[in-house]
Amino acid sequence: MSTLELGNPTALAGDNSTAAFDVEAARRDFPILERKIHGRPLAFLDSAASAQKPRQVIEAMDEVYREHYANVHRGVYLLSQESTDLFEGARARVAKFLNAAKTEEIVFTRNATEAINLVANCFGQAKLRAGDEVIISHVEHHANIVPWQLLRDRLSIQVKVVPVDDDGNLIMDAYADLLSERTRLVAITHIANSIGTVMPLRQIIDMAHAREIPVLVDGCQAAPHLAVNVQELGCDFYVFAGHKVYGPTGIGVLYGRYDLLNSLPPFLGGGDMISSVSFEKTTFKKAPFRFEAGTPAIVESVGLAKAIDYVSDIGLPAIHAHEDGLLAYATERLTAIDGLTIYGQAKDKAAVISFTLESAHPHDIGTILDRAGVAVRAGHHCAQPTMERFGVPATVRASFGLYNTRAEVDALVDAINQVKELFE
């Protein structure tokens, strides 16, 4: 049996919400924050794209490779048993993190994009016919747009889009109007990656379920910041990516209601997802294994479980409160800069600020900020329709994680003022 501890799989994320959050102590857990960038301290403000990794995650993955690694579900020898226990223990940890009803409702994928594509392909094959409708919103990541367009082109379904107002709030009356007897699925983000809007998920899901329409939620931006309870939300599918929740790349999560998962055909064919194979016929395992063909991301699953332990030990409510304070401070400071426009001022918003500056292109801003040690994203953020909605080709996006500080917000503001001096 492996000696690697994956934490308490019965504990939900956010259980430690009463503990005081010490951001400086947390920063010491992230080795990369010790780096200097162009001779300046690193202010990493791009966690919405991919979060940095604490040493607990790095060390846990290193230990698996050094002491426990073997393929899973296949070997009768000790290393394989240890590796299998760690892999399935990670699945149990994710199930508790989302408060899934069953561990078997958790499918491991390469990333959230693959998880959405899995649902699009398998749900599409089993449930959709020409003329059926899928509803998405105007502020989706490309990963929750393109799979449905591919399905539209293949099956002749319709993809309908819920608009947002000038502040980035979803227009709920328009959503209600789009729901129809032909709607077969609603696919919606939990938090918009480009402008930070937090969607009124419970209302969205309840309105869909009143018509017996299932709902898929893209939770990539929510999982690192909010305590997610899929049973309380009532969603039918929920996806997120390990690398955004301070875990490794190469692993994503699909939660699906167990009965719904088992009503879908497999996504990929191969080893470990079968009950039996002959040249005449193949029978498939039940979920989650029918969706996990081939050798999975074994070590990455352990890294993800450790990342979940990490944010759970801090407490997601404490993380959210810290980031909320940073958002308020950064919004106040950036709003005071002449010529700077912030896009997305929804009444419920996560710690993301997307902005432009009159005098400089976002790519120039991002390059100059990098010379000051400030790492931000500049571009369309894999959300081109959102940029079109707000009439800009691109924005600069500063996104905050648990390790960010007010001093880093100050560094961002100082660097923007340097940009203004260069271009004005």
C-alpha cells in the first residue's frame, strides 16, 4: 500500500473556512514566485489561464514517479496495486470536492475541453437529432462554443446564444425566451473567463429543468475560487481543469449524473473501457470507465488530488474573500487611470479585470508589463465573440489567485502608468 497521503476524501472543499488566510505563508508554497523576471519580482496575474503549482503538488507527483509508478487496473503486482489505489483515491477526492453523489460520476479527461467534447459527441450521438437546439451564452470560452458548432454542422442542430448586457450580466428574459420544446441541452459557463461574470446558475438550471432540459456547466474558472456543490446546483454535467485549480496540466474532470452517463455511448475505444472484446462484438464497462480508454493520467490525478487538498486546507471561502478584496482594490486603482476602460462590471463578478488603454494596443501593454515583472494576458482570451460583443479586438486581462497581493496590484498600476508615459 502506498504511503502517499491524499488528504481526507470525506472532507469538502472549503471546510477550513474559519481559519485566517495568510497570503505570505501561501506564497512560500509556490517556488516559482521566488523568480525574478527581467530583474523584477514576479507578479503573476494570469491564473485564469493557468495557475501556478504549490510544492505540495510538485512533491506528490515526484513521489509517485520515484516510489509508486506503474500502470493502473492491470497488474497484480504491488506497484500496480499502489498506483491503482492512488488513482482511484484521487477520483474519490474529486467526487467529494464537487459533492458528487457517487465516485463513479467522476470521469478523468485530458482537460475541460476534452470533457466538453466528450459530452458533445456522446450526448449528441445518443440524444440529438436534426432541428434540436443547444443553448449557450455570449461570453463562453471557445471550448464551449466550437464543439457545439461542430455538432451543428454534423447533425444539423441549432446553436442559440443568450445575450449579455453592457455590464456582462446574462439577460435572463432572453434566456427564458430561447428555451423551447426543441431545446435539448443548455451549456453554460459558471464564471466567464474573459470578464469574470458569475452566472446565476441555480436560476438557469431550475428554468431548464422545469422543461426537463439537462444542463452542462463549464466550471474551469469557478473550481479554484468557489465551493462547488453539484448536487445543490442540480447540474447534469460539470467540467473543470486540473491546471486552473493549482494542479497539473494533462488532467480534467467531467462530472455527470450516473444514470445519464450510462445512457451515453463511449467517446473513444480501446483498452480498459471494455467488458469483453471479440471480432464480432465488444461490450463496454459502466461509467466512469467506459469513457476512459487507454492509459490515463495517473500521476496527474495524484497531483490534482493534492491540489484539491491544498485549496481545501486553506478553505475556498477564505480564498474567495481574499480574491474579492483584491478585485475591489484593483478595480478602484485601475478606474482612476485616465483612458483605461474596464469591460465586465457584472453585479456578481470573480477576480478578473479585463481592460483596454486608449493610447496603446493590448499586446504592447502586455509586453511592457512583462518588462516590469508583471505577467498578464493580452488578446481575445479564447473568447472572440465576447470581444465582438464589447466592440474591441482584444483586452488586457489581470486575473488573481490565492497567492496575489495588493503590492502586486500596485506593481500592475505602476507599470500601466509607465505605458502611458511611453505612448502619450
